[in-house]
Amino acid sequence: MGSAKQRALGIACLLVVFSALAQGGLSNGTFNGLEPWTTIGSAGLNEAVSHTADGSGSAYVYMTQGEALQQSVAVVPNTDYTLSWYSTVDACANSFGVISIYGILDGSDLQIDSEAFYPGVSWTPHSFDFNTANYDQVKISYEPGTNVPNEYYRIDDVTLVPEPASLGLLALGLLGLMRRRS
């Protein structure tokens, strides 16, 4: 009887761990309000716009060079992650954006990786793989590209997911620990 309870507790613990890791610490990727996202520079956010990729909310940000929409996220060091999102722009089909990942150490940011993308004039899915290096916190930054006119950018359904192999190793370790204790 005790063994069945231990297994059930172990499975419940694994589910909690996996649900906590599934978003990699990222919050409010559907933009129901702005928090904990922040705008950098004089980027203007319009939360009243109902045009979304999934129907729940999106960020509608007017940006020019040097401005950004950002969120700091807790991550596991030396782990591969996939960042996914949908984006679009109002009219300028030649606009491009940049997703940058910065490692945060002692209050300073160091760019780990970045990738340019073309949002398109309709909702377009994007994904970007990166490794966290030795950082346990990164900043995700959604920025306009260089030499791009001022533009209204939309972003929605942002997700940050650790590589499945990392989750599998964590689960294997937890199962081994549970077995050792029983």
C-alpha cells in the first residue's frame, strides 16, 4: 500500500516539475496585459487592439531602432531552449524584427544569440533555438531590425520550452531518487 502511495506521489511531483519547466520561466506569452513584459525606449504599447493569433491577447507595439519589448526569464544553465512566437506588422512587408537573447550576470546583459525574422503582413509562426550557456537568467528581447522604418509590430503566443532531452534526464534522475528511497 505504501509503495502505491509513493508512486502516486512521485508521479505527482514529476507532473509539477514538468509543468513548471514547460514554459521555461516565461510568463504571459499570450499578452493578457503587459506584465511582466517591459518596453525599452519610447516604444508604445497598444493593449486595446483585439487582433490576435489565438484570440486571447497580443502585444501591439510601435517601435523604431533602439526600442524593444523584453522579459527576463529564469532558465537552467547550459540548456538548449526553443523560443516560439507569432508575429505580424501592419503594412510594411519589408520590415524585419530581431529576437535577441541576453544572458544576465551581476546586472549586466551579454548577448548570447539573436535571429532576424520577417513578421509578414499576416500572423506568421517563428521559432528560434539557443543555448543558455552558463546563465541562470536570460532576457528575451523583441526588437525592430536595423534601418527599418518605424512600424507597428504585433507579437503573440510566445513560448519558451527546454530541450526534451534535458527534461528526460531530469525525470530519469527523479525516478532514480524515488526508487532509491523506496
